[in-house]
Amino acid sequence: MRQIVLDTETTGLQPSLGHRIIEIGCVELLSRRVTGSTFHRYLNPERDIDLGAEAVHGLQREDLASQPRFAEVADDLLEFIGGSELIIHNAEFDIGFLDAELRRAGRAIAMSEFCRVLDTLVLAREMHPGQRNNLDALCKRYNVDNSGRELHGALLDARILADVYLAMTGGQGALALTESAARGGTLGTGQVRALVRPPAPLRVICATEQELRAHRDMLALIAKSSGGRCLWPASGDDPAAEANRA
């Protein structure tokens, strides 16, 4: 499975007010492994940058005067992300800006139609309700090193988010990070450790006769309460008793 972790920096907060993307950063994951393939562009927004936004990313309009416009890199971006699942933190923000830029460039396409989108902010809120779930908080929670993040940067943040996403979703990323590091690969800023369990014989615990009787009594009660629609007795052997016989 090919996934692209994507982040943008912008001139402000509202594409509807004419704010523009000034930086795009993408990091490729293939089968939950950081491949090292990236897409990174600074863009000329052809407008001023809000002071609040400048304080976040440190980019000024004069820094971007010689950079290409979005329309000039749109084909390269679409080719890089095509056929992938996009992983974005607070996806509504970035997708809104990308859709606005594509419309401005004359492309009759919406990102949600072009790629699947996974919002890690929504995922984090489901996993950690009532807690802070911005990228810095997730780095702290999952022991991902973000010490180089004095200012926001699209490619830097995409690399950090890749490490956070892999740590959030089951640890396979940690194994990939460890293998690549052993080969001398460069994987960004994540410090995620693989879980290594020593081999041990599988312990099988069987139900006691008393537990089996209690189980049968409960099934009988369920069958009575459901009007005979309890599936286990109807399907044949009692699974708990069958497990004991196994």
C-alpha cells in the first residue's frame, strides 16, 4: 500500500480570503516503510503573508519571489501523490487550500476525488479523547523526536507526522525504522523503538467444569430471553466446551 504524508504552509488561514500555499512537503510510505522518496516545493504566493502565519513558519514574501507558482508544479504534485492514500494532520485545512489552488490553476479536480484521505487529527481524537492532539503533543506521547522543529516547515512536519502515524497505528513503522537504521538509512526525526518479545511457550488455560456450567446456564438464559434466537446453541457445539476438548 502506498501512502503519502503531506503538509503545507500558507500565507494565512482562509483560502476563501485569497490566502495561498507557500510550501508543500510530502513523504512516501510503501507498505508502512519510509522509502526516502519525497516531494518538496516552495511556492511564490503572489501576495503578502500574514504576520501570524509568518511567525509560525518564518517565511517572508521576498524569500519566495523567485519560486515557482502552484500552477507550475501542479502536474508534478498530482503525479507524485496519484493512486496513494494521503495522510494529513487536520486534513480539512490542507485539502481546502489544495482544492483552492487547483481551481485557481484551472484543474477540474478535488483532492478527495483524486486520493483517499486519512486525517490523523481525527484518528488521534478517537484514540485520545479529551487530550491535546496537535503534532507536538503526539510527538511527546509517542516519543517521537521533534527537537528540530523550532518553526513549522512542510517537509519537516511531514517527516515527523510519518513517524507519529506509524507509531500510532500499531508499531509496524517502528520495525521498518529499526531495519532501515540498521542498513544506514536516513528516516527523518522519529525515534521509535521496535517491540521485541522473547520467545515463550504458548500457555493454554482451559475453563473449569464450574465455569462451563455457568457458561451453559448463561446461554440458556440468553436463548430464553431472545425467544430461541441464540446463535451458539443453534450452530452446534458450545465453543467453550469445544475449546476445552481441543
